[in-house]
Amino acid sequence: MQHFYKTIIRTMASKKATLSSKLAKQVKPEKPTVKTELWDIEELPSVAAARYFSPVQTRKQRQLNSLPESNVPAKKSRLAAISKTSKIQMGKATIIKCELVPECDKVPEIKAESATPVKIEPDFPNINWLQHLENIRLMRSEKPAPVDTMGCHKCADANANEKTQRFHILVGLMLSSQTKDETTFEAMKRLKAQTLTPARLKDIPGEELERLLHPVSFYKNKAKYLKQTSEILVDKYNEDIPNNIKELLKLPGVGPKMAHICMATAWQEITGIGVDTHVHRIANRLAWLKKPTKEPEQTRIQLESWLPRPLWAEVNHLLVGFGQTICTPVKPNCSECLNKDICPAALLPKKK
């Protein structure tokens, strides 16, 4: 009986084993899947916290083909660099963390070489120009000239309003062209006796106006220009004069010299150098120009190219008075001139 039970137990165990083997064949255990794709360094979770280096090129590195070249020449240096690295395990991938840029406690200071200041001198036509100017100032202070008391700035009626005074200055400038200051001043006195305003001047008959202007040079042409200008000022400027150089030059009979002096004396604004025959002559005699000029406008352009702007306001008044007293057009008084030893014109051989 005991043998019978043992046989039954063996049979049941064999059947159980057979059933287990059959079930094992039918149901195979699933192997765990491993992500085999390669992650970019930029896709790692902690990329913002640290910098990583992988021996495998990232996609962006492959695209740019810009893997940095190793700057470690010796084996000991390479080992020292590797010893500073640390490994981070992410699944089955091992990421090596290292410093791309070596840390430095103190950045060495780079001292820039102190630059020596370079003084740039303007290209002056004559190195003695400033001494010329100082001497002319001294001579002008000791010897008055007609322009000081009878110039255009003295032609305005001091009792008139500002608008009328500006008109007087403009009229005086228009009459002064190629005319002595004494003649212009007397003509202005006759005009002011007739109540000199744009409205009054445009209504004066042409013959009467010519009589008032005579003996001013080109008095007939100037009478015509004055009447035309007066009509423009009444119609367009409410009997005032333009306050800019561009519109002043549009007035009949007004040239660059008159316009720049008018802006300085009537509006107290320096827009350029007023160059008349005196300034033109003296600038050429003193060699204040890079090359000689034949016209006053050419002289103005050259003077303004190098003469410091703060001096523009006084140049006309200084040189006009100097030309009226010492550096006259004919037979200049070189013996009285303080510039006789440094004046190019005075050093030229005298014509017999």
C-alpha cells in the first residue's frame, strides 16, 4: 500500500512538472526594453545646472563640426585633467562631467600701454597768423578808423524800434558796397530824415531816391534794389528783415558779405566772415590763404576753412579799420605796421 502511494505522488509530480514546462513554453517572459537612442547634451535634465562633456559628438557638434581641439600636450597633464572629472550614471549611459574652462582664482590684469597724447595742429597757411592778428589788434586800438564811428552798425537810428533798426542796418550795408564809410553815413542821414521804413521807402519816387543817394557808388542801381527789397519786406516779412542767411541772399542787391554782416549786427548771429575789398586785400598780403584769390567770395571760403570760428566775428571790423588806416590799397604805410618784419608782402622787393 505504501508503495502504491509513492507511485501516485511521483505521477502527480511529473504531471505538475510537465504542465509547468508547457506553460513556460507558451508564455515567454518579456525582456526589459532599453532605450538605445543617443541623447544630446542639450536634452539632459540638468544641462542648465552644469556643463557636460561626452566623448561622443552631439548632433549639434556634428552639424557644426566644431569639436574643440585638445590643448593638453603632455600625458601627465591629461591625467590631471581626467582626475578632476566625475561620472554620472543615467540608466545604462555614463556621462562624464568636467570643467571645460579651468577655474582661476584671480584673473590676471592686463595693463594697457599708456598712449602718448598727440597734438594735431590745424593746417595754417601762415605760421605767423596769430602774431599778425595780435599786432593788428594793438594797432587798431591805438589808431581809430572811419568804420568805428561811421560803419553800418552806426547807421541805425538809436531811437527807432528794433525792427526799424534792423532795416537801417540792411540799407546801410546795401549802400556800402564799393563806397567809403563817410559817404554811406551821410546818405543814411538823408534817408532817415525822410522816415526810413520799408513802407515809406517803396513809395518814394525813383528820381527822388536817386537824388538822396548821390554820390554813393552805383546809386541808380542801388535805388532800384532798395525799392524792390522794400516791397518784398512789406509783403512777406511784415516790414522786418529775414532772420537767416538763405533768405537774406534772395533779396535784390544783397551779396554774401552784406548777408553775413547783417546776421551778425542785426540778429547777433555769426553765420560767416564778411569779406569786403579790405579783408580780401589784407588776407592776400599776409598770406592767410593757401593760394592767392581774385574774388572776395573765394577769400571767405578759404578763411573759414581754417580760421577758428570764435574769431569770425571780429575779423571784418579789425581788417577793415586796418585797411583804412595803415594797410591801404595804394602805398600802404608799411613803416608804421607792426607786422613789417613778418609780412610776406612787405618783404617782397620794391618795384622801381
